[in-house]
Amino acid sequence: MLEQNNEPKRKYEWLSKWVKMTGERARIDAKVNNTFIVYEKDGKLVKEFPNGDIVPLNKNGDL
């Protein structure tokens, strides 16, 4: 029996791969430079530190 793929098709499938690789590269750069990355998670901005700690940002951009 054939398996069905329930993932939606994108017009530009390469875009998903490129976005994932960009995020991975940001994490690598942050680790090398001992900085953090900022991204949106569950509708809120968070900081992710090289040690894996994830801290939410408040409205002023502070911890």
C-alpha cells in the first residue's frame, strides 16, 4: 500500500530547505561568537543562547 504525504506542497520547495539551513547557520554562528539568536516562537520573541537556554523577551526587548 502507498503512503500518503500529508505535508502541503509549496510552489518553491527549495525555500523550506533554505530557511532551515539559514536557521541552523545562525545557531552555529551564535555558538562560535558566544552570542544569541532572536526568533519568534508561539507568537512571542525569544532569545536562544549557545548553551540552549531560551528566554522570552518583553515588549521593550529586554529580558
